[in-house]
Amino acid sequence: MRLLIDTSRVSFTVGREPEAKKDQNGVQRVERNTGVPMWSVQLVAMDDGGAEVITATVAAPQPPKVSVGQSVVPVELQAIPWAQNGRNGVAYRAIDVKPVSASKSSASAAS
């Protein structure tokens, strides 16, 4: 089951430059079925309740073209609960992380 997150009331800002997602040996991880490289993108998610820092994984030939401090939209952000060796948490995955368009930012500023 895919648990997609409703991001319509959340604003996202890039917290750190995208970087290769690596395994314990320092080798970049790839998707099992496709062999496409995986990237980690740190995002600061803000809504009416405050802010939280999350790291979203994106599979793509190249890292998402975003930079620190840039307002972005994660495409199809998914929450993936996990449990292993008595530990548990939530991993985040997105199809892409795209910059917020200038026209959308201008419209928000005019409101």
C-alpha cells in the first residue's frame, strides 16, 4: 500500500544540497528493479503546527535541481513505516522534488 501525504497545506524548503544515498560501504544505492541511482534531499516542512525536518529519497539519473533555501514541492511524497531490530520509524520517498514556480510564489505574495 502506498501512503501518499497530502502536502497541500505544507510548505517545503530545501535544508541541504541533494546528495547520493549511500549504503554502509559508501556505495551509492540504486533501485532494485530499475538500477536508477537514489538521492537524499533534506526538506524543512512547515505548516500551521510548526516545522519538521525530513529526508526524502528520490530515484533519478541525476540529483534533483534544487538548492539550499529554495522553496520546493515534493511530487507524490510517500510515507513508508519501517521496523527493524527493535527500531522503527518513517522513511519518506518522492518521485521528484521540484522548485516552486515563480508565478505561484508571486500569487502567494499578492494574497
